[in-house]
Amino acid sequence: MSEIVSEILSGITYVRGDATEPCAGGARVIAHVCNDVGGWGRGFVAALSGRWPEPEADYRAWYRDRAGNDFGLGAIRLVPVAPDLWVANMIGQHGVRRPGRTAPAPVRYDAIDTALDRLAGQVIELGASVHMPRIGCGLAGGSWPRVEPLITERLVRRGVPVTVYDHGEDGP
């Protein structure tokens, strides 16, 4: 169950809840950011894998066969997980952050922007709403004030309803 917290000028609806349980009817896409090195297992992907095996299996196959496909920064794949529900694996992170190391954050804002632009075309065609955690801002190390305008520009301004989910007491 999600609780609406606020809708701000960006046109994004913020709720407290679980992004793997979209709070809307109709066609829905759960969007999230993946890395470009084939790593899956920490962060939001663990929640996805806890609900459906398909997003992880598709990501791993996509990575494994990358020499013959479009896998790379800015690429996306929509993976069906239920009727009228897809998971969008979006490559927006270069590498991964190793615990205890001070390497630069792996987030790549330009790749997230490209992925969101590609996502927009697909969700408009599906007539879907988009649901997500604060993409690129967890393990990828990104800044929400830099990601939010990308979502507004690429999705909201094109008429795509977007809901961002915050777990627990973290609000907008």
C-alpha cells in the first residue's frame, strides 16, 4: 500500500511505498538503473528479483550476448513480468562502487537521459505510466536534483505519468 506524499511542480508524484507494487491501474512500467558490467544483486534489483525472475534473467542474457546487441550506456530493455506490467532495465551506471573505496560515483547522467528518452517512446506506445525508485541515486551515487529534471524533461513533458516511490519515512 502506498501513501501519496506530494505532487510537486515537476509533475512527478511522490509516494511512500514499494516501487515493485505500482499504485496505478492500467499499463505500468517499473523503471530502474542498471550497471554496464553485468552486476545484479544489490540495491533495488534485489527487490525486483524477489518478485520476478524475468528482469534479472533478461539483463544477464543481454549482458552475456552484448557483442551482438545494443547493451551499453543509455540502452533499455522492457521485460514483461505480468499482464500490463513491465520492468525497464536501463543502463545508466558505468561500473559499480566497491565498498570501502573512494572511486567516483558510477552514475552517468547522460546515459540516464538517453535511456529515459528511449523509454518515453515505448511507454507512450503502450499507454503506460512509469513507476520508479529515485533512479541513479542509490548504489550508483547520483544526485536527485540532477536526475529529477531529466525525468521531467523526457517523460512528464511528453505526457507520461510518473510516480517515484520512497521507502519508509524518506520523503521528497
